[in-house]
Amino acid sequence: MGQLEHFDADHDPDAPRAELRVVPFEDVQERSIDWLFPGYVPLGMMTVVAGRPGCGKSTLTTDWASRVSRGVGWPPGNGECEQGTTLIFTAEDPFDCVVKPRLRAAEADCRYVLGVEGVGDQLSPDVDPVQLDKHRGLFERAIERHRPRLVIVDPLSGYLGDTNPNANGEIRRILTPLARLADEHEFALVVVEHLNKRRDMTAMERISGSVGLPGLARMVFLVEHGETDQDPKEVHCVKSNIAPKPPGLAFRLDNNAVAWLAERPNGDADQAVNRVRDLNAEQAEIRDFLLERLAGGEVPQKQMLAEAQELGFAEHTTQRVARKLKIERPRMGAGPGSFVVWRLPEGL
């Protein structure tokens, strides 16, 4: 198709010549962009969904998985999408007490939603964590076997293994082959990530880790809280390289599911991410983390505090916010094997 320009490999005179493959653009066949959800989530490309802990990112992508499982379009009222399978990589949420209740609340057809437990074999019940740098071949085999329309990685940082999340080159080395797989197999790759704790920066700069993540994505969305606790959650488009930025959307979390609203949020992503809220910023993030994490049912106290610490929240601050929310903490059982669980009070 194109001409090859050669240069000699100076490190080894017997090495094969390296080649730069140069393609005349008159030979390039144009193609239109195919969409999973028109204007928002493209097929064959990577989309990033970023936000603070507890703002509803995972519940939002669960809503997408449900719509794909039933062939229902998004945003609401946008017709239909082609029904298909979703493959979910979730490093933070247990399948039985968090993910499955979310799918049920979203009315998903769970025959078409698959969860990746980890890496294992048929001879042992044990599984090891998936690491995208080490298990790329297994990732590709799963894609070829299940032929998903949607793949969700939530969060990306949970699947990096020993990779430095702040190293641009390392992140691109891991994600570029995955983006190529999305193109080859025509599925939408949705990567979820947290925000860093820095202030007075653009929404793009607030996404945790390397700039390689939003750089490789064709669409980037911010999920953010409203100005007060009573205001809806907001979805803003931070970046679109393939189409005009779509309008923002608003939703509420209702009984562990997304309830979409007709209203549009005010402002843009940069304004939303640096909005001054009516609570101490860290306590507001902890509060939202607790509400979303416990929405699917009770969780052992030890696990809750460990997850909060992984997100950068001090134990004493988490305990203080839990007391303000009147989180119930009953002890299960008696004696040495007993343990404390956290659960939401009735009506919260």
C-alpha cells in the first residue's frame, strides 16, 4: 500500500533492516465512526469515565451494561442499541453483595453480563489478580471467546500490577494494545479511574495517574457531585476527539440504580471539578464513598476501613463521617469469630 523507507540498525550489522511504513493518504479508505451510544460512547475505541470516590461512576457504567444487555439506548430516549454482552473487570467491588445487586437494580439481563474473577485454571479454585501487562494474551482470548460489545475496566489502577500509574510510557505500553483490540473486535472499551486530590486544575489534569490515559482515550467523561447534597449528580464531557462534545447529563442514585433526569447541568467539567461544596471536601468524598459502597448491603468494618485507607482517607476521619451518617455497626456472632459490619440506617 505504501512505500518503505529503510535505515540500517547500527547495533548489529546482521540484524534485519528496520522499516518505516509510509502510507499515501490517497490510498486510505475513510470509514465512519460506529457508536455503542451515539455521540457518547464509540465502538472500537477507548472511553474514560473519571470521578471522585462515591460519585456514582460504577453505578453509571452498570447502567450502561444493563442497557447493552437489553438493547436499550443511552442517554434515555435515544432509541435502541444493539443488544450484546458486557465483560466487567472490577477490582474493588465484590460480585455477590455489590455488583449483582447493582445489576438487578438496573434491570440488567444478567445472562449477557460477565464478570472477570481473576486468572486461574480448572485444577484449582484459587484465582490470581489480573494484571494487564502480564495477562494481555488472556485478555485477548476472553475477547475472542465472548465477543463483547462493551468491556468495562473499573478502576484501571486495580489492574496495573507493578506498573507505575504515573509513568506515561508504561501506561501507553499497556493501553495501546487494548485500544487496538477494541478496534479489531469492535467493542467499546470503557476505563474507569479516580481523580487525584489536587485542586485548581482542569478536569483533564485531575484524572489520577499518567496523562497517557486521557491522551489515548477518544472520549473522556467526568462524573461529579452537584453543588449541594440535594442537587443531582452530573456527567460532563471533558474531551472528544471524534465528534462535537455532547451535552452534559444529570442523574440521581435511586435504590442503587441511576435515575436519569431531563435537566442539564450548569457549567462545564472544569467548573464542576473545582466547585466548592457545602461540606469539608474530604469529608464529602468519604460520605459519598460510604453511601455508595453500603448501598448494596452491609460490609465488614475491617474491609470498609481498608478500602477507605486505599483511597487516601484516614481511619479517624472515616469513623467520624460514619458517626455523622449514623451508620449502623452491629456485631455478627459472638466470641473470637465475631466481627462488626457496617450498614446504612433505614431511610438513608
